[in-house]
Amino acid sequence: MVRPTALLLLLVATWLPACHRAAVAPPPALERLAPEAWPPFADDLDRPSLLRACDQSLTYLRSLAPEATVVWGEQRLPAPRLLESVQAFCDLAGQDLTAENFGRALHERFDLYRAAGTDGRGRVVFTAYYEPEVAGSLTPSPDYPVPLYRPPEDLITVDLGRFRDEYRGRNLYGRLDGRSLVPYHDRAAIDGGALAGRGLELCWLKDPVDAFFLQIEGSGRLLLPDGTTRHLNFASANGRPYRSIGKILIEAGELDAESISMQQVQEWLRDHPQRSAALFAANPSYVFFDLADDGPFGSLGVRLTPGRSIATDAALFPKGGICFITTDQPRLTGDGSAVAGWQPLARFTLNQDTGGAIRGAGRVDLFWGHGAAAAVSAGHLHHEGRLYWLLLKEG
């Protein structure tokens, strides 16, 4: 479910003279912890979900060439070492061990690293995303006027890591204008018809608000008029920077920063349809989809596991790697329609996705699943916590 990112500034920085760049290097993205600094490995989810998520990471890691490497903070590791780490962890997780014995085995066989966070001391901001369900049709009509598009044939993706090692994990999206690569059409242009008449329409939705938030989440379930369901999976993006319209509404005094949620933003948009188009256009990022019978899939091309799959910055953290996270999570009312309070969250997760707003060593997005309760939880989660990475000891 890769969501788009802004990379043109990175390219500009490539040609800036060294004297104009910041002289102070950021702290390392990963810090190895002494055993006495390890957190207690209490896992608040069921073991089968962990094993399913492990299997998905193993599927991805086994697909890599033996000579491939993966990022580990500012370093690179041989891909087979990460595969060996995940396999060893999965083997332990599959045994009938008590929590105490499982933790002891991890101490014996693994090293633990803490993500530097936003402050260099481990402060990580956690958010969540989910798979929304949207009403739509495979044919346009007055009831279904909002198109979703498949990737255009003139959309070009450039892997910047192939040109400069410091840009590993970053892609640039654009289109050719003569012999020049220029930014791809932004949301305003696409909503204004830049792709119309090219046969790129994948389906049509009832509600423009649904379409907008489906792109933010990166995937969803399409509920067709005959009652059947298809998966809308992330296929590509226009590469324009993501801009939060929630932040815009806060700055305009329309919503309160202390209580804002996804549901409040959606309600505001539906209450102000005459102003929604301009607000949509303020976020130039645009996502393209594929229709499938299965999903959702993360950026690794493997199925996401609710509560176990996370998205991090692919330029800093290893795809498919094993994590342990601690933060807070919503405690919902009995019918799942509202947040009744907050409670601790602590669990093992697998790094299986990335996102346009998930940049740096201090951001994690946790996949929550699908359905109304998942929407409520994901829409409200915005808490600090800690992110740890496990790596099998050498030798």
C-alpha cells in the first residue's frame, strides 16, 4: 500500500554545493541496546496472527537474490542474513514456549536495536491505517460518477537508489515532456479530467469523499451493486507530495487539534461539499489502483496481517524485518462505534509496507484491518511509542 512521496527536493540537493548543505549529520537511525535496556516482550495479540505475518515476510525475503542487500539504518546487510533472522524468529514463535522462555530465547540468540525516533532518543509517532469499504460500480452512472484510475501508461517510475546510494528506498515519479522528465499530473489536474478519455478508468464510486480517503489508506474493498466484493490494491502513485487536509482544517480553525479524527474530517467534507473540491486539490498526491480478488497487499507484494503489519521508511528500515512496538491503542465502546478510552499496546510486528507520510526514523503506521471498528481505531490513533528491531546474532 505504498502511498506517494515527494522526492524532487532530494534531487535538487544532489546538485547543491557541499558548503550549502547541513554540516551536522543526523543521529544513527538504529541504536543497539544493552540487554538490561531491553523492554519486556509481552505480546497482546494471538500467536497465529504472528505466524501468518512471519510467513508473509519469509515469502518476500526468499524471493530476493542471494547477493541482494537490505537497508539497516545507514548500513546495508546481506539479504540472506535478514532471511535467517526472520526464519529463526518464526521457528521460535512456532514453539510452545511460555512468554518468559520465549523472551529468554530472544536474549540468547538476537541483538535488539531501538529506532532513533524523531528526537534521536527513541520517540516514535504511531498512526494506523485500515482497508475501507466503498460502494462502487464497474460502469459509470449518475449514481456512480467518481472514477478511480489504473496506472497510466505514460507514468514513469525511477528508482533513485540505482543512481545514488543515499537515495536507496526512494522512487521518483514523472512523465516525459519531449526529452525531459517532468512531475506527473497532480490531483487537481487529474480530477479536472487530465486522464479522461484514455480508457484508464478502473471503476466508479458513489462518493468523492470515499475516493479521497481510499487513496490516503492505499487500498480498500469495492462493494458492487450485486453484493459482491473486489479488492482495490495500490498499484502506483503520481509522486506528488502528500499534504494533510486535516492539518489545513486545523490551521483554518475549522477543527480542533486536540480532538481531530479521520471521522471528523470526513464529516466536515460532507457538510461542506461546495468547499471540498478545493480542499482535495490542496493535497496534490494521487494514487492509482488495481482490481483483484485478493488483498490487501503491502509494498512487498505480500498480504498484510491486521495488527501485525507495519509501514516504515523504506530508506532506513529493512523490508520484511522483525519489530517489537509499544504505544497506546483505542479501547472501543461495546458496539465498536466510538473510543471509550486508551490502553497499552505491545506486540511483535513485521515491516511489510511503506507510505508517503511515513518518513524518517520516528514514524510508524500500523495496519488495523477492515470494517467499521478498524476505521474508528485507525482514525483516532496518533500516539508516541517505541520501535525496536531484532537481528540474529552473528556466529
